[in-house]
Amino acid sequence: MQIRDKEDNESEDYILQDNKKTRFGTIFIIIILVILITAVAISGFYFEFW
């Protein structure tokens, strides 16, 4: 995976740009995934699946 820098105007084969929207989106998705994994683990213990 490549991240495009602001100074790099030549390469076009990038996936993410290095800007505030990309950082916010990445952090937001990671936080949501952590919350979901925690919720699944807690519900597993609560309903005694484990």
C-alpha cells in the first residue's frame, strides 16, 4: 500500500492521500473495529459462549 505525499505530483498509483480526511477516516474505522471486537468478546462472555 502506498500513501501519496503532498509534494509527489508525479505518481498516480497511490491508494491513500496524506491529508486530514484520510487520517480521520483511518482512525475512525480502527476505533469502530475495536469497539465491535470488544462488544463481541463481552457478549460472548455474558452469554457464556466461552
